[in-house]
Amino acid sequence: MNFSAIWAMATLVVRELYRRKDFYVLFILTAVITLSFGAVNFFNEGGIVRYLKEICLALIWLSSIAIAVMTAARQIPDEIERKTVLPLLAKPVTRTDVVLGKYLGCLLACGITLLVFYVFFAAVSASKDSTFQLVSWFQALLMHWAMLSILIAMALAGSLVFAAVSSNATIVLLATGFILGILRHLNKVALMQPEPMQTILYTTYFCLPHLEFFDLRDLIVHSHPAVGWWPILLALFYADCFTAFFLVIACVLFKRKAIG
């Protein structure tokens, strides 16, 4: 494993993201909506503050998921289409190095993006709400980043299965919506189903990553104190397991992919 090559590719991914307009458009959109809400006279009302925080955090989540999936989905296909992957692999760089370098770059880029979003929103929120829990915000950001790491690995693996970047991104985004919105209730639905549908639903429930585990927005919305660090560490380990699983799939698929 060539760590210097992995790091070099990662830095290129970060530079590429901030040369594109995706991040700036989504950040400006989120900032405008957040500042518009913050300018409303009734922002100091407790219930309204929580409601507006929830809306702004939902925008941050949607924007970060879109950035993570789209950035990861186009990495390897763009290299193959531009044929820049051929001279890259001619150097002492393996295909595994390429996958890991792309993953690390996307992860760092999304981490910087999240930091910008959260710092901006924290500044606006702190100016309107005196109850600011710094550790809770840090935990929410950390778990959010862990969730994005799974999506990045998933999109990288998908980019080696689906021919078009748009198809891969659409499928991963739809899967993310299903996981966040429906998967948490699938075990209850399974109880009401006959066999073999019950077994199929239970298998789906336990095999797919539960991204809702990483949603700590309520800590910020309701100004709750920080949770214990053991659950956080367990959730991070859970994220690492699924991330490693999808990265292994991506490495295996890339090794078998004909490039020419």
C-alpha cells in the first residue's frame, strides 16, 4: 500500500470539490435560508427556535448527503473516461490505492464541508439562542461525518457497478432515503407479514446500515446535553464496519474491471 500516493490522490479530490460549484451553491442556499429565518422577529420564541433549527439542520443534512454522494460517484468513472487512470496505474500505484485515495479525499472534503456548515449555523444559532451545548454540537457533527463515510464508500462501490454517474448517484440517494425514512420501521412491518416475506424483511432490516443511528440533530434542536461517549464509540465502530465492507467490494470490483 502506497500511503504517499493515497494522500496525494486525496488532496486532489479535495481541491477538485472546491473548484466545482456544487458546494458553493448549496452553502449559499443554506446560508440564505438560515439568515432569513434568523432575521424573523419571533426567532427568540422557544418553540419557533427549535422549529427553525430543525429546518436549517435538515437543509445541512440534505446538502451534505448530496455533496458526498455526487463527489464519490464521479471519482473513478471520471478517471476512466478521461483515461487519466492509465498513467496513474502505470506508476507504483495499485487499484486498491486508487480506491482508498478517492475515499479518503471524499471523506476529507465532506469533513471540511460539514465544518463550514456547522460553524456557520452555530454562529447564527448562538446569536439567537443562549443555550449552546458545544459538546453536543461536536458529537452531532462527528456522527454526521461517520454517516457520510458509509455513503461515500457505498457510492464508490456503486460507481463500479453502474455505468452512468447519474444512475449510481440516483440509486444511492434513493437507498439513503429508504434507509433514513423506512428502514427503522421495517421490523414492525415484518411482524405483520407471512413467511417468507417476514424473513426477507427481517434480513433487509438487519443487513442494511441504519443511518438513523447517526442522527443526533435533536441534541442541537432541543439544546440537550451531550450523550455518553460509549454509545458514540460503538456507533463509530458500526460505521467503520460498513465503510470497510463497501470499500472491500469497491476494491474487488475495481481489480476485476477491464480498463483500456
